[in-house]
Amino acid sequence: MSRTPMLLSAEGLNKSFSGFQAIKDLSFYLEHGELRTVIGPNGAGKTTFLDLITGRTKPDSGTIEFEDEHNLLPMNEFEIYRLGIGRKFQTPTVYTDHTVLENLQLSLAGSRGVFRSLFARLKSEERDRLPEILKTIKLTDRAQWKAGALAHGQKQWLEIGMLLAQDAKLLLVDEPAAGMTDEETHRTGELLLSLAGNHTIVVIEHDMTFVRQISEGRRVTVLHQGSVLCDGSVDHVQNDERVIEVYLGRKSKAS
Amino acid sequence: MNTLLTKREGIGFGVVFFILLVVMPVAEATKLIDPFTLNTWGKYLCYAILAISVDILWGYTGLLSLGQALFFTLGGYMMGMHLMLMIGKLGQYKSDLPDFLVFLGHTSLPTIWKPFYSFPFALLMVILLPGLLAAVFGFLAFRSRIKGVYFSILTQALTYGAALLFFQNDMLMGGNNGFTDFRTLLGMDLRSPGGQRSLYLATGLLLLCIFLFCKWLTITKFGLIQRAVRDSETRVLFSGYSAANFKLFVFVVASVIAALGGMLFVPQVGIINPSEMNTEHSLEAVVWCAVGGRGTLIGPIIGAVSVNILKSWATRAYPDWWLIILGVTFILVVLFMPRGIVGLPDQIKGLLNRMKRKPSETAEIPTAIAP
């Protein structure tokens, strides 16, 4: 039987910042169509891990490959983006002075050249896609608002919408529920679940209710001190002795 | 985002350019205002072009360049070289060579000067030399991701270095005296009112063209990305755009715009020397933008003209106080008029609305429900 092709495989990653080892011998594999949740206490290296994938920082050692053929290490941010890897930041990062619609427009897949941008026109299929995305992220009636005027939760959705406009193969979503009300969090979960399958998604999250909602029957990876602590279903990891220990900070009786 | 000008803008700009391009020259031709005034306004319009070049970098892309006076002066020098050769034998030494070259002991024209007999060549160099310098400098700076205050300092250093170079007599650019004593351009007597009027009109038309070109840039997708770079460069990179390439393009365009302004500045003031090439001039242009309203295109024009009218008056009435007046104006504008003169009507409207509304209702209503 042939090996399932991996969408993303990272092996033996190490990264330290002036003596502090943020990522330690980390290996991570992702299959096509997965929705993977990554949890871990503060300082576990979750965001650094995303920085490494998206080219924001470079690892000291290790390899990262996308679709088994692209080596991500020599690439910079926008080259990696153009392969189809989209990222949502922990704090919503949208163009605050642009309208919601313009934010999505800038994210649409297509040419990224300077001279093309001078004469670019929206294609008709793109004009059809924008309302669809607006509907998905529930911002239809806010299309002409400046993104800076949106509520915090709406900015988070807009940023997810921007990844949809990009038609990313891999969505890296960093703490989408941060700073949201319970209801907004739930709606965000539904949004991510509706995207699963068509897209491969990695979600980094703290909020365990939210993690339970989106990872039902899916794999959860726990990071601790820069490497994978354990891996498995949400029930499995929640009952894992080591996970309880790092989260609650008490010595496990069994060991 | 797809119309070049809204109706309101169209009327406003129409009025401004009608006054500049029709009313002023006609008034001068019919002796309502004297040639000196028109000439002074011609200078202001050159400054307005310089201010636009600062604004498309600073106001639209978030790059505070303190090197725009350099590109302005370079454009002026390229035009000055042509004007020097057009003096012919009318100079002090009755030689074909420019006076300063005779003074330095030259007997024949240096090779780099020869092509400048041709006006089209001089025009080409006005665009090429500053454009090329901006391209090389910008490529190195943006590729190394130099941003913010470091970019400002570097452009300032570049300007300073260039000025030192031009002060040298060995550059064959007239040293610290620069070029002066111009006579004719394209057969037109530069010292006659007619010649000055033509230059004024050329400046006004160029300003109009540059204005429309920059306005067009802002409504394209390019304009969207340009402002996106200003607001969130990280997001631009993570939206797949090479921010460096976009910044480089704006930098080159802005530098060529500044150079074109300098090209028309020199025949109107009749002199060009390296002291134009300094940070103070770049900084003044930044003040014009801030006063007029940065991030708009009409703002720099209004700012350049109004601050220079103020300067003309103050340097005559209170010569010792001018720099203090300028500084205080700048501080007041930054503190109380963040959007400059252009933003004043909206600011007053907002203030009146807030006074009308009850305190309980003062919650921010998004100002962004765009037309």
C-alpha cells in the first residue's frame, strides 16, 4: 500500500532565541483534509511553530516540506503564501483603513505583481465569490464598513474570510476564539467545522470548550516546551497523565 | 473605488485648477497682478509637486523620505546643465563654455556635458538619473527591510552625501555656486514676462497631470495595496504580496515626480546650487503635507502654497521669527489638526455634532460607512 501523501511534514525542528529553546526536536505531520487542533500551555512554542511554517522565522535545524515537493526553508513569507498556506494571526490583523470588501478583494487568489495591480479588474467569478464569503463569515451587511470599525470577533472572522478568499490549501489559525464571547466562540467553531474537509486546517487554541467543539473525533496535538507531548483524540489527551501535569502543574501520583 | 473623482471632489478640484491655470495667467496678462507674483506662484506650484511626491510616500505608503529635496534638486541640475549651455557666448567670459568651467581653467567642454545641448536629452536625464538613483537605493533599502525611522535617516544621509559631492568643484557641476545667469529655454527668453508666463503654465499643467496620475493610482488595486503596506505590512506579506516591490515602485515614481518639479523650478528662480539639496528642504515639504492634509492629494498642494505664502510674508515682516513660526505651526497642526487643512471641515462638523448630542449618546458611530 502506498503511503498517504502528506500535506505538510516538519521534521526535527529546532529553534532557539538567545538561549531559550522555543522549539525542540519537533516533528509534525499533517494529512490532506485534516482539522488538527494544537494545544499547549503558554510558552509551549505554538506560535513560534506557525512562524516557522510561514517563513516569519527560520529554524536552526530541521526540515519543513509542503505537499512532499516544496521545501519551505529557503522561501520567504509571500512565496510560502503563494503555495497556498494562509495564516490568521493571534491578534486580528486586517487592513483597518480598508473596507471589509476591499480586505477580501486584496486576499483573492490571483496575480501578485506590481504592474498587474495597476490594471487589475475584478473578474466576474470573483465578484460572485465575494458575497458568498461575506455570507460565510456573516459580514454581508458590513461589507462597506471600514475593517477598523468592526467588533473584535468580527475582525477575527474577517481574517478567516481573507484566508477563504485566498483559497488556501492549508489554513493556520492562531487562537481564533481569543477575546470572544461564548456565543461568538461557538459560531467560530461552526465556521471552522464547515470549512473542514475542503481545506486542511491547523487550529491553535487555549479554550478547552472550544477545542472539544471542533475536535470531536479528530486528532489533537499537545505541545510542551517546544516538542510534541502527546497526540490523539481529545478524550485521550485530556486524560493523559503528562498533559494534566503540564497543565495543572502538579506532580502526577503515578510516576 | 472605481470612480476617479466624486462629484464633490470634481467640482472642488475643477475650481482650484481653473484659478491656477486660467484666472492667474489671464490676470497677469491683463496686468491685474504683476509678473513677479505670477513667478512666485510658479515657484509655489513646483513646491506643490515636491509635496505630492512626499505625500505619496509618507501619506499613502507610510515611508517618510527625507530625500525628496535631493531628487528635486537633481532634476533641477539636469535642466540647469541644458540652460547653462543655452547661455552660449553671452556669459561673462564670452566663451561657449559655461563661465565656471572657464574659471576652473577648462578650454573644451567635458564629455558628460556635450549631450546636454539637446533639450530632449536633458528631459530624459531629468527622469532617468533620479529614477535610477531611487531604484538602486530603494532596492537595497527595501530588500534589507529597512523601515520607519531607519529609512528616514538613510534617505537623509543619502541627501547629505550627495550635497557634499555637488559642493566639490571637481564634479564639474559649478561647486557651491551652482548654476545661474540663465538666458533662454527652447528659444524663449527666460527673463521676459512671456517666458515666465509660459513656464508658469507648464508648471500648472504638469501639476494637474501629476495630480490626476496619482489620483488614478489611488483607485487602482495598486492603491489599495499601497495603503495596505502603510497600515499593516505584515499582513501584506501574509497576503502574498512582495511589499518591497510595491514600495520600490512608489519610491521611484515619487522621485521622478520630485525631479520634474525641480526641473521647472530652476528656470523660474534662475539659480540652482547644492544648498537646495538638504534635509531642511525635505523637512519643509513634510510640513507642507502635514499642514495641507496628508493622505490626500489636494492637501499637499494647499499646504505647499499656503505655507509658502506665509513664509513670503513672514520672512519680510519678521525675518528672525520665521523658523519659530514654522515650528509652532507644525506643532499646532499635529496636535489639533491631524488631518490638516483638508480635514478641517469634517473636524468642525464632528465637533458640532458632538456638542448637539447628549453625553449618553456620544458612543462612536463608525465614520466609515463609506459612500
